[in-house]
Amino acid sequence: MTSRRFFCLLVVLSFFSKSIAAEKIHIHFISGAREYKSEECLKAFIPWLENRYSVKSTVSWGHDGIKSLDNLEQINDADVLFVFTRRMDLPEAQMKLIRAHWESGKAIVGVRTASHAFQSADNELFDRKVMGGNYQGHFGGEPVRVINVAKDHPVLKNVGDIPTSNRLYKAGTLAKSATVLQQGDIGKAKHDVSWVNIWKGGRTFYTSLGVPEDFEDADFKRLLVNAIFWTAKKKISVIK
């Protein structure tokens, strides 16, 4: 091979590699739920996800009540915002970055305490409008049976039964734009557990599942993968 052909081949390979990288879904994770060990769960889930699917991740690590997050500017370039936080108390400048993501119709995936992720005023908008939910507290420790109620929805594709030790969250009436995917049954009560919503033309997904044991369950991880790609409006891309 001549040096000219070799150079051209390198250019083509470089372009191809950059094109593949550009196609990856960029997910920005915000972690901050001590009770449910969000940092521990996501530090295991993120490498698992990146090793199997065409995604790249950035993360802001935090905790309940934190007043500032590092690395949050990465949200500007994110396709999907993944929220697993509880009652953060972020400054207005940082909330503007987060609000800008959802106000521009970008994808959001919320887990467990994402229904009360921030300070009260922002939760009212984020939970009720953006995610389409209506968090009303939770029941005790009764066993929860998770029921798939929208079996033909893409987010539930190949998702089987998810055994969980979650305390069932009480979900009030959801937004009219929300579609219920899963319900939780504790015998004396049945409440919505997972749903999708449309906000500003963008797709959002929320599930009140998300205790550490859930992140070890193959069907729960499949649910999250489906949700990430569905909200991003992309076909699931597996790394071969």
C-alpha cells in the first residue's frame, strides 16, 4: 500500500470513528438519593450500560439537600437527563441549566425519588408537569406486585416481572398526557408505578422502582435501557 493510500485509509477510519462516537446518546446522570444508595447503584449501572449500548455518560454526584453540583454544565450537550435525586437545594443558576433541558423538549428518565428531586417549587413543576406524576407519599413495607399494564409499549418490550422490595409510592391522578406502563399492587391498594409523558414535545419516563436490589434485576435494567432510547427517540443500539 502506498503512503498516499495509507493516509487516505487513516482519514476514512478516523471519520468513521468520529461518526460512530457522534451517534452515541449522551446521558447526563444526576445522583443524590442517600436512602436508596443512588451513587452505589449508578456506579455499577453506568459501566454496565456503556459496555453494552451505544451511549456515553457524564455525571453530577450529590446527595439529599446538597446546595451545589459539580459538572452540571455537561447537561447542555446531553440528549437524556437521568435523575435519581432527593430534595436537593440547588442555586438558581444550576436550576436554570436543568430547566433549560426540559423546557427545550429534551428527554428525561426519572427514578424513584425523582418525583421529589429538588426544592418544593421546582418539584411542583417537575413532578406534576414535566414527568406527569403526582407524588403523595408512600405506604409501609407491604409486598408489592408489579403489573405490566401497557404490554405493547416499547418501554416494556421484553420486560418481564420485576420482584421488588420497594415501598409502594402513592400516585395521585397523573397528567392527561401521561401513559401508565406499570402498576403496583399491595392487596389493599393499587397505584401507578411507571409511566411516560410528553412535555414541550419531548418524552419523559418515570418509575418509582429503584431500590438497590432493582438495579441488580435484568428486567429492571432492561426497562431503563428501553426508557433511555425511547425518550431519546432512538432505536436501541447494541455494541457488537
